[in-house]
Amino acid sequence: MTDKYRKCVGMMILNANKEILVGRRLDHPSGYWQMPQGGIDDDENPKEAVWREMLEEIGTNKAELIKISNQWINYDIPPETLKTLPWGHQYIGQTQKWFAFDFLGKDSDINVGTDSPEFSEWKWSRMNSIVDSIVPFKRDVYSKILEEFKYLLK
């Protein structure tokens, strides 16, 4: 990990059918879907950050932590996307620690219309459609994390 990468958490949230929660990003016109993620504040550890980010991005934290990734995964962000991000002048990408959760709530508990929304809508998605639905520069990250967590999807 280097200081060229912003520290971040990612979350794979699973429902009872082993489908994965994804949201359509508000700030990207592409129509790509992604799993919730967010930055780690200076005064936080990754575990604290993931619970805060879950509440901020999907409006609930009715979930049970079932797995923490063994790895940090770096990815570079294209310059044209970096310049649209408030922290884009500081970093070349993000390094992510991933967490897997079982969702314990009802679909009606999920609310992406939070105080600072990042998603315009959300849905449950099957593992085999996740990688093709993400913005291309994150596909390697998603392939790695789906490989590490695949036993949770059986």
C-alpha cells in the first residue's frame, strides 16, 4: 500500500438468496452498477469505516459481518474520472479492504436516498453478472474479491 492510493472499504452484502446488493452510481453517466464502497476517515479503522459507509450509502446497517478480505486491492482511476473527485488531485486510485455481510433486514429497509446519496437506485444481482456491470477500471478488483468470497455464494 502506498500513499498514492486512497484507503477505502468495499462491501459485498448478500441476501438470503445469495444475491449481491449493487447500486447505480449517481455521479457516473455510464449506467454502471457497483457494490457499496467508501473512504476510510483519518480517525477510523477499516471495520469502523465499513459500518459507517453502509449506513451512509444504503440507509441501514441491518447486517452481520461474515468475512473480511485477506488482502488490500489497489486500482488506478483514469485521469478523466480522477479530476471529477474531490480527492482526485491527491491520489492515483484507491486501495480497498473488502467485507462480506449477510443482510438481516427487509428490502424496504434499504434506502439509497440518504443525506449524501451516491446511488440513484439499487437491486440484488447474481454473482455472474457483477463484473460486467462495473465500470471497466474496477473489473480486476471485482474479479479478485468474487474469487476470494465465492464460497459464501453457494
